[in-house]
Amino acid sequence: MASNGAYRNSGSHRGSFKVDRPPHAASNLRTSSFKARPSIRRSTSASFGSNANKDADGVPGRVRVAVRLRPRNAEERLADADFADCVELQPELKRLKLRKNNWDSDTYEFDEVLTESASQKRVYEVVAKPVVESVLDGYNGTVMAYGQTGTGKTFTLGRLGDEDTSDRGIMVRAMEDILADVSPETDSVSVSYLQLYMETLQDLLDPANDNIPFVEDPKTGDVSVPGATVVEIRNQSSFLELLRVGEAHRVAANTKLNTESSRSHAILMVHVKRSVVREEVLSNEEGEPSELGRPFRPLIRKSKLVVVDLAGSERIHKSGSEGHLLEEAKYINLSLSALGKCINALAENSAHVPIRDSKLTRLLRDSFGGSARTSLIVTIGPSPRHRGETSSTILFGQRAMKVENMLKIKEEFDYKSLSRKLEVQLDKLIAENERQQKAFEDELEKIHLEAQNRISEAERNFADALEKESKKCQLDYMETVKKLEEKLVLNQPKIDHDDSVRDKRSGQGGCFSAAEEVEVKKLLENEANLRKAAEEEVSRLRHQLELYRQPNVGDEPDTVKLTKLMEEEALQKKKIEEEVIILRSQLLQLTLEAEQMRRCLDRGGAENGFSAYDAPMSPFRHSQLKETKSGHKPSVATLFEQVGLQKILSLLDSEDANVRIHAVKVLANLAAEESNQKRIVEAGGLISLLMLLRSYEDETVRRVAAGAIANLAMNEANQERIMAEGGISLLSLTANAAEDPQTLRMVAGAIANLCGNEKLQMKLRSEGGLKALLGMVRCGHPDVLSQVARGVANFAKCESRAASHGTNSGRSLLIEDGGLPWIIQNANNEVAPIRRHIELALCHLAQHEVNAKEMISGGALWELIRISRDCSREDIRNLARRTLTSSPVFRSEMRRLRIEC
């Protein structure tokens, strides 16, 4: 940067480049739309604007402005040797002073102040990297350079770095990050390179296309240039070649102020198209997650990065422009003047913005006052001879800082991707159905043939057996007939003698038989009469018994009536009590939700977070109501006093599912108050909750029961009782079986509270509690991950305390169970509670020397260094710094890598 010429790219430069990135940072680049990008998120974006919030209605984002000072060139070192620079930089305060004379100066503040020694990498990180991150997240972005001719705009933006890779400009570095983040299979990156020369839009990639028209959307007002050449980018080398082609076609000239002065505004447009899949949770009529499944909605995010290298403003008497150069200077100054008027109008909230006064302002319509995230870098020189131009540039940047944009994500439903996916699934299902149908038919044919063979064999066996049996029967029949004939011949004389004797007796017995017959008839009549009388007596007794058992209403005794009335009253009272408890619990839930909504409104929508990682946390804590200012007790306590604990516990066994669910909810809310926990445990409430967790398959009952156990687990005595009753195993089984995020959040909260007890460390490991806690990260829900991170932090702190007391000398159980990769991966998570707990867990794990080597091999050293430097909480930063400096293993590795803590 010693001369003006150093700020221009040379078309003859060739060669490769090398990305300057730490070893572990490259592996941490995000590979999909759902994962965080640790390497990109580690940029110093806090100094130049935060990442865009993905709000469908848009979020405000002010134009960020940085100022960069060019060092003196050879001419200025000779001509101004006796004069001091006209500007004085105060980068630590983000200020610069513009000297009026030797004793007076004006002070200006910017978002970033870059000295003449600032590297190209630092310029990119503070100016352009936040914009590139927003583009990768689906927002439009603009990076623009403004300043007097010869102050280094093209060097800052378009330097290729062929001779020295550290000189790479914003265009090259931005494309490196974009290509590293997108997926070649699902995403695409395309580029157009244009120049605005004398109010004519020309294609730098196709010089014949020298008058490209504008197309403006009548609905949205967006301006596009469909006639421009669009080239798809697959790798960095092809992009560098396009930049060389475009730079060779850009108009430049030799003036008194710059030997290669740009005579046109160069505009690089990078179009990024990304495929993302958004998970949608269906809800039933009660607002709870549906069991029908979670459909995935394919979307396409179309974002655009615009890098604008404006031609330098110049004064004719200084640049010496004449003839055609004078005409070019007029168009350059007119377009820059129109841009300044638009920014003035936007900064002053004017009703009219002269956006149509120039093609440049129409092209930049989305960049100033639109929906893009915009960063502006103004370049100035140190020479006191150009103090007027420097002052004008500084004032332009000051006015641009007042412009507010409304950032919006550009998303479209990906019908083509969904159609292709459904077609592939349909083809697979058809093929699978055909295979199954063929297998079924083959199996059926096989069974049919086997059955036919068995039937044929059975018929043959039956025919043979029938023939054998028939022959045997015929032989037996003939043998039997023969024997009977022989017996008949032998018994014939005896039969004849018996017949003669019977004939004699029948002739002598006529009167004797008649007397006996009369006697027998009398006996039969007496027996019939007695039987009839007995039957009548039995019928009469049975009738009396039925009358006794089923008396008439009018004949009921008073005691029977009173007994029936009392039974009916008791049944009615039981039903009314159950309905009253249901209504009271519903009223309590509505009151809790209303109070929570009021608190959220009072906080102004602030994010709920944990106050400390090791504090016992109740999943119902956010919905618990405190006593009101007027002194009334909360609804939970009122319900407790009116109904009674034993009555609430008895309703847990109710046959009515709604009564059972509301009873569990009431018990969970009672358990959220420490004053009620001892009474609940003594009355058997803990055992009842564990029984519900073991026996019921209803998701609501399991979720609320787990939340109540989490509330009780805030007390150390209750934690040991939960362990003794087998609660750790039950929570582990529930965590492995559940899929609902809210149920997993409750279970994770309970296990996280148990992790804070040093006495339960080995028990948690042996009964699967620790593995269940780490296994719940499969859900991916931020609330679940927050509870998991809190449990990990509590467990790591207890291990660190045990190691310092000398009771634990082995490797961390978290590392043995494979939790270290997940901890390192989420150390820089976007969700604040997750990040804070993981940072503390890393610090505590690192305090035990036996874990140091494995943490270094896993990449934890880089995260500890980042925490010691960039963590938002001072106590965590100090803890990380003490850990790194006190560990000989970490100190040795840092010396080897030449890193200072």
C-alpha cells in the first residue's frame, strides 16, 4: 500500500491462493442449513453489527460505516514532508479527528476506524463478514466503498492477491466463505459483473452487451437486470478468472491523482440459492403437539450479495481531467451527487427520496432504505492538500450511518424439490410393492403346491387304510356269523323248554294280577298328591322370598330408603368434587398462562434464560405464581388448602382420564413450591409420581409427572429418595422412549437437578442416567438442549470439585460416555443458555489434568481460548483464563502453537 498503483489489480497476475485459517476452524464450517457455523460466527461482528434475526416481518438494521486511512504514497512523502497528516485516528475509541489547523479539529465517530496498517483480513472481518453471514442465512447484503479517487477503494474490494495472498480483497474473501458454507448438491452460487459507465449499464463479462436495461417489479419495487451474463461458480479458481476478465474490461485512465483511476462504478452481484427443510409441528384442538407426525416443508432461500466499487469523486482542477476524461468526471460526480441526495433524504426521514435521479441510485435501491444488510467503507487519504475531499467523504459516511434498513429473508416454497422427492419415494414404494407382491404370489403358489401334495398323499393313505379295514371287517363279520349259528344250534333245545313253561304260567295267573294292579294304582295316586302339595308349598315360599328381596316402593322400610338416598348423595358428591377440582385446575392453568404472558410483555419480549448453571431448575418455575402485592395467596395454595393433599393424591387413581391428568398437573404445580415438597413426599406423592411414570403410557401424564419429579429433585433430601426408589432408572427409560420435546425437557430437567449432587455421580452412571441425558440431544429442540447443557455443567462441576478434594483421580465420566464431541460442537451455540452452560462445563473439565490431552486432541483448546477472549460473561472468561494458565499441558500446547492467552 505504498503507492496508488498498489491499490489496483493487474491483469497479468496469475497463481493460486491459500486460505489463512486455523486448523480446527476449517473443520467447524457449517455443512447444512440447520447447523451453526462456528468458524464464521467467531468473526468480530460485534464491532460492526450483529447477525440478522430471522423474523418473517423483517428486523431493523442500520447501515454500518467504517473508515479506512490510506498511507502516504511516494509523491505525498515528498510534497508534504513538512506537514502533518490532516487526520488523527483513535481506533480504540472508534473516532477520528479532522484537523482544521494546528490547534483546532473536528471529531467524528464511526462503527469502525481502520488505520493505515490494518490488514486486508481485518478489514474483511469487520466490514463484510457480517454481511456475508446474513446472505448465507437468506438475507440480501451490500458492501460498498466510497471515497476520493486514489484512496484505495479498488484495493480494498477487488484485490486478487496473486502475488501475496494476504492482499486478497473483500470480493475474493467473501466468495471463499460462501463456497465453504454452501452444499454443491443442493445449493448454487452464480455471479454477474457489471459497470455503470457514463449512465450506461455494461456487462464486464460480455463487452458486447454494453447497454443493459433495468426491469422494476411494479409490486415490490425491486430492480433487476435480466440481460446481464450470469455464470454459475463451482470453485474459487473459476471465480478469480471471472474477476480478471471483468477487471480487464473495466474503464480506467491516468490522472494527476491516480495512474489507474476507475472511470466507472463496478458492481459484483453474487446470487446464492439454498435449499432448506423446515420442520412443522402439527397441533391438535387443545394446542398440544399432534401424534400424526411432523411434516417437513422444503424451502428455497434466494439471497444476493452486491459489492459496489464506486468510482472516486474528484475535483477537475486537481485531477487535470479534460476532453473525454472531463465528460467521464461529470457523469461520475453527478451519480455520486444523486447518491448523496438519496442518503440525505433517508437520514432526515424525508417524504420524498430522489431514487430515480440516477441509475446508480436505482441499482442501490434495496441497499439504502430497503431490505438488505448494508456495510459502507469510506476511504480517505492523509494529505492536508486534500482536506476538503476528506471532509466531504467523512460527512457522507456520517449521514449514511443514520439510514435504517428493514431486513427480510427471501424464501420460496420448493415445489420442484418436493415433487422430485415424492416421485423418488413413489417409485421406491411401487418397486417395493411389486417385490412384495411377487414374493407373496410365490409364497402362495408354494403353499398351494405343498397343500396339494399333502392332500394327495392323505387320500392315498386313507384309501389304503379303508381297503385294509374293509377286508378286516368282512372277515370279522363272517367269523361272528359262523359263531352265532353254532350257538343257536347248541341252545335250541333249551329255548323250546322255556317256551312251554311260560305258556303254563300265563294260563294260571289272571285274578292275581288284577288285585296287584289296583294296589299299585292307589300307591301311585297317593304319591302324585303328595308331590303336588310339595310343589305348591315350594312355589309359595319362593314367591314370598321374591317379595322380600324385591319389595314395592310403597312398602320399603325407612332404613332402605335412607340407605339408597345416602348412597346416591355420596356418589353425586364424589362427582361434584371431581368436577370442582377439574375446574379449579383449569382456572389455575389459565391464571398461570396469563401471568406468564404479562411477565413476557413487561420484559418487552426479552429471552428467558437461567440465572446460574448449577442452580436447581424447575421446568414449572416459569409458570409458578408468586403472592400478589395485595397479600392474597396464589391459586395453587388455595386449592391445596380447600381440597387437601390426600384427596388430590387419591384422584391420581381415578378411572376418568381427564380427572387423572388434572390431578397430576395440580400436584406438579404444588411441587414447584419448596414449602409443599416435604408434605408431598411424606404423603407418598413421590412414590405415586414414580408409579405414574412407570405404568402410564399417556404422553401428557408422563410429561407432567416428569415435571413434578423435576420440581421435587430440587431438594437434596428428595434427590436421595428418588435414587432409593429407582427414579434414575425410570427417568432413563422415559428419556429413551419419549419423542415429545416437552416430555424430554421435563425428564432432562429432572436428571440435570440430580447431576448437581456429588453423592449420585456413580449411581447416575451405573443406572444409565448420564447416557440418557446425553442421548436426549437427538431431539434437537433448544429447550431440551438447554436442560441437557445444564445437566452436563452440573456434572462437570461436581467432578471438578471431587478432583480438587482428591476423591476422584480418574478420567471424566462425561468423556468416557462420549459426551466431549457434542460439548465442543455446541460451545459456541447461538442459544445463550446452551452456550453459557457448555462454556462452564468445558472450563470445569479442563481443570482436571487427566482430561487435558483428550480435550486438546478433540479441539477443546481452541474453544477455551475463544472463551477466555470473547465470552460475554467476565466470570467465565476469568475461569477459562485461569484454567489455561494453571495447566502445564495446556501451557505447553499453547507454546507449541505460539498462542498467547
